Amino acid sequence: MDNILKHVAIIMDGNGRWAKERNRPRFWGHVRGAYRVSDIVERASNIGIEALTLYAFSTENWTRPVDEINILFKLLKKYLKSEFARIVKNKISFKVIGDTSQLDSETLELINELEASTKTNSGLKLTFCFGYSGRSEIINAINKLLSEGHKEITEEMITQYMMRPEIGDVDLLIRTGGDQRVSNFLLWQIAYAELYFESEKWPDFSANQFEDIIRKVQKRDRRYGRIENTVLTYRESQSSSMNNLNLIN
Ligand code: FPP
């Protein structure tokens, strides 16, 4: 695909409502949702997206019933086991960011092993945000910089102290499930992201729908605050404007 968006992030929402509509327990929605993760990762990798970041578990999700939390933990472990070989084969570079301290030792080992064996892979940079909070990520970066004794903090410094700096800014944030919120996700990295709110709930969100959204958003005009065909930017013109003012005086 030409001119592909580099970094796509997804809030995979709507699992619980999807299950409820089918008179099933909420966890069923997560189970079905986990299959979608594999499909979307594969498609993202095939169409040449550089980075895909998925919101798998937020710090706010800790307030959910313990049974639901356990299911989400189990699904992560199952995913890691069943997709390990495919991730390696497809040259995906995998990383989990967030607070993983509550995961069991087997899951942590799987994460470490998968991260280590895919670290230098040149394909899709796949990031799972687990126990993740966008505000905490920013605060942690600032605290690290302060502890290093910096008196002044720049945007570049904070960017470098994000948990996976190489994924850079998000180009497109998709949220499934119909709500229009960013829910504490990648707050630093979405500063200039295109936002796309999809009504389909995550367990029904297909790889084709994902690709259609990418194609649609690629056609949007991303100006980053500029206007089209600006010949001379305001900053560039400062010196010449000052010269003109001198002429008026
Ligand atoms: C939001 O649905 C989704 C989550 C809290 C977790 C996302 C998890 C998965 C997609 C499955 C886990 C897969 C892996 C591989 C880690 P919700 O329960 O908030 O839905 P609702 O808004 O309808 O209640």
C-alpha cells in the first residue's frame, strides 16, 4: 500500500457489550476479542504498517471483577503461547509496556523470551499496553529526567523517555465499540493523531474493516496546524517582516 500510515494504535472496546447482546457472560466477549487481535496483527504486518499499539489492559481495568481480570491475564498468556512462533516467523518486533508486575511468572517469562527473540526484527513493531496509563507514562518520564538532574525538560527528552520511544508518534488512533474517548491511552504520542471512532464492537471488527479505515484516513489532509501551500511560514517570515517594519518607521 502506498503512503501507508506508520503508527496505528487501537482501543479494542466493546467486548462486554458484544457478549451481553448475545446473552453471554462478559468474558466471552474477551475470548472472541482475542481472536481479532491475531487477525489485525497479521493484516497490519501484511500491509506494511510500521507500528501497531494495542490497549490490552488499562490501569483503570483493575477496578473490574477479579474473575474478569483473571480471564484477561489468561488470554494474554494463551495469545503469547499460540502466536509466539508466528510473531517470530513474521519478523515482528514485540514488546509489552505498562505495569506487568501482577502477571504470573510463566507469562512474564513468555514476554521476556518473546521480546528478546524479536528485539532486532525489522518488521511490524507490535506493542501491547498492559497495566498501562498514559498519564503514568508521562509522569515516569518526567521523574526519570528530574532524577538525572535536568533543570529544563524538552519535548524531545520526554519523547525519548517513553516506554518504547522507537514507535514514535501515533498517526491514527482507532477506537471500536462506538464510544468517543481516548481513555488515558498514549496521551503523549497521540498529540497529532487522526482519530477514528468505529461503531463495530471489537469481537466483530474484521481485518478488512481495519484496512478500509487505514485507506480512508490516508486520504485525509494532515496539516499539523499548517495551511495548504504556505510558501513562507510565519517563523521564516519574521526576519523579513522586521525589515518591513523598519521601512515603515
Ligand atoms: C474492552 O472491552 C476491552 C478490554 C478491557 C480488554 C481488551 C482485551 C482483548 C481484546 C482480549 C485480550 C486479548 C489479548 C491478546 C490480550 P470492554 O470489556 O470494556 O467492553 P464494554 O465497553 O462493552 O464493556
